[in-house]
Amino acid sequence: MTKLFSIIAVAIMATTVVSCGPSAEEKAKMEEQAKLTADSIAAALSASLEGAMTEATATDSTAAATTETAAPAAEAHTGH
């Protein structure tokens, strides 16, 4: 009976140690890694948005130039 209680006590102590979770040092490392990951994602998103805006501006400029060039040509063909 004493052996059974000893085994149960050891099992409870082992479970307690395992279930305590990460130490403060491990938590700090995880928070630092999460911050680095978030910063990396934010930088990539920002670069992507800037690229998209540059591309959209270039496309708008090209479309405006094409429209301005096409309008006088269309008027010349109609004779007005």
C-alpha cells in the first residue's frame, strides 16, 4: 500500500512539473519571436502595398496618356 501511495505521489509531482508551462525566459523568447514575426509581416505587407500603389499609378498614367492621345485622333477621323 505504501508503494502505491509513493507511485501516485511521484506521478502527481511529475505531472505538476510538466504542466507548469514555459519559464519566464522561454516566454520572453516566444514574445520576442512573435514581435519579430509581426514586424516582418508588417514590412512585407507595406512593401507589397507600396508596389501595388506604384503599379496602379503607372497604369493610371498610361491609361490617361492613351486616352488623351486617342481623343484627338478619333475627332480627326469623324471630321468634327
